[in-house]
Amino acid sequence: MRLHSVNRLKGTITVPGDKSISHRSIMLAALAEGRSEITGFLEGADCLSTISCFQKLGIEIQTEKGSGTVRVCGRGLHGLTAPSDTLDTGNSGTTIRLLSGILAAQPFSSRLTGDASIQRRPMKRIMEPLTQMGADIRSEAGNGCAPLRIQGAPLSGIHYTSKVASAQVKSAILLAGLYAQGPTSVTEPFLSRNHSEIMLKLFGADISSEGTTATIRPGAALWARSIQIPGDISSAAYFIAAGAIVPGSEILIRSVGINPTRDGILKAAQSMGADITLENIRTDDGEPTADILIRSSSLHGTTLGGSLIPTLIDELPVIAVMAAYAEGTTVIKDAAELKVKESDRIKVMTENLRAMGCDVEAADDGMIIHGGKPLHGAVIDTHTDHRVAMSFAVAALQAEGDTKLLGAECIDISYPEFYRDLESLCR
């Protein structure tokens, strides 16, 4: 993909459905009694991996391609059947980690794997708490990574104190807790995204939260329901950044989820001076939603760290791009988790920003970006990381000369229509 600078961005777009909520809607609908209808579903490769896995587990799932509508015929908490083949989770960390929590309690064995990226990502963070609950889960290579072998076993509730604020870790434990003897609690150092807690409650689970601790009690059946999925704020983030960076721009992004455990991109952008207005604020199925209006802005440096980081961890690559165009220095800290995403995002972002002429330093837990220096086009190695690819598509919009993205098609993981939507705003 070759990109070049643009004069301005104008228009209205609707970004795809929230990826995190899309995954969870399939999982909980499969474990519920009856037929659920999901609208606004993200038809990206990651979420399609979740559908494929549950179909292999005996769940009937009907999709209407291009419509965002999915119908799931749930079979209840104990209705899954043994898969005849390996469960391939593709590039999806959410699929493999959350599904491991469910499979740990099933009366059959299963094998999970994924692509080369998944086979490098750390799975000990779920294996350890699930093992404490009584799960029989092991890494085939003995390195704490996929492929994973799971032999279902009776589980007991635990109170787990997580070292990281991770919604995937928390959710894997809570989903296992649906089947455990006694309550299961997870306490995090900071509150990670809480889509699982919201959706579990919607489907009828006995779950509560206090501070950074979530507790689930087994025994309650889950019941089918309709789910409307809001637009993904992680996908909206690229247009928030683009609208702020490109002079004369004004972009309206409709029906975006603004869950406070996910809205860190809004806080970070506003702390950098971005002109953002929220309109038509409402709540759909427990998830706050709004239209986001972004206008071109004069950006300045800021410091991002602490409890804010879990609310914008996936948006940090594009925030780094905003920082490159901002006057002054931006410090991103407490974000070592970036190293174990689809790529080592600290390393990949630093190398590629330098290739475009940015003054940036890598740190053990983030980056230091000295912004305001003009950027130029470059050849960008995305490392097949969808968030890196979209971030540098945004960086190219005000860079001198052409920018070439290698592996640009990796955006299909979360936002297949990204380039089309971006082009629609180039007026």
C-alpha cells in the first residue's frame, strides 16, 4: 500500500463494531440457552476465528456476510461438544485466552493454536490462575506459549491477584468461574476493560464488581438475548488522530463505544490539545456510546502513564504518531505490555518513526517522542501488526513524499474497510 499527504479530511464515517465486544458476544451467546441475535458484529479475521472455534465445538452460528448480523443457537453452559480438530485462533489473543478459560471446565480434551504471532505470545498469564483452579492446561513446547493442550477438569473458585491489568486474563478466569465450585474473584493493579463483566451480567450471570475486583458466582444459567455492538473506539482512534493532525479537517464518527475503561484515547488526545466533542451520548446494552466530532488541532506533548495505560493500550501506536506531529515532548510510560502484543510495538513503532525522521527513544516500558519535526515518507515494515499498519497510514497523511506499507493487508484482522473509509474522507 502506497500513501501520500492530503490537504484535509472531511466527512462522516461509521467504524466497525467493537472487536472486544464482538468476541464476547459469540462466546456468551454460545453458552446461553436459546437463540441470540447480534448486530454490529465486527467481521474481521480475529472475530471470525472465534466463530470458527465455536462452530467446531458444536454451536450453530449463522452469519449474513456484510451485514454485521450473527445468530447464535446457544446450547447452555454444558452444551459444547468435543472438537474433532485443533481449534485455530488465528491472530486472536482474545480468542485463545478467553476460550481456554471455558475449555478448562469441559468434559473433553482440546488443542488450541494460532498463527506465528500467537505462538510467541505469553500464555502463562492464564495458565497459572487456571491451574490454581484445578485446570489441566499445558504448553506443548514447554515455553508457556501456544499450542496449548487442555484436558477438562473440575474447577474450584479462587481469589486471584493479577500482576497485570489485562482484560484477557481477567476474562479467562471469570469464564472458568462460571463452572467452578464456589465464587471466583480477580483483583487487578488497575481496572482493565470491563466488557466481560457487563456482558456476563446481561446474559444473567451472578457477577459483581468493587474497585478493581470482579467476582463471579457459579450456578446461574445464561439466557439468550439480542446484542447491539457499538463502534470500536480502537478503530475510531485512527480517525481521531488523523482529524487532529491534518489541517482543515473535520470528521464525525458515529455510534462509538466510550466505555470509561476504553476511553483513554479521548483523554490522551485532549491532553495533547485535540478538539474533540462528544454528541448524542447514550447507553446501549450497558455500554456507553456517542458520536465523536474531531477537528484539526494544534497538538502539544504530554505524559501518559499509570492507570490511564490499560484504557488505551491498543491505541498507543497511533498516539505515538500524534506525538510525532505535536510540539514538544511526549512521554509514554508504564506500557511494557506493548512488547507482547501482535508485535513488539515499542521496537516496531520506534524503528518506523525514526525511518520517517522522528526523534524518538525507546524505553523499557514505553517511548519518549520529541515531536514537531517534519516527517517524510519511508518504507514501513508493519510486522503484519494491524495497529502498526493503520498508525503509519495516519502518519503518511502529513509526511513529505510517499509512504509504503509492507504487509498492509494485515488490517483485515480488525478493520477490513479501513483504507476505503480513509479515502472517503480525502476531499
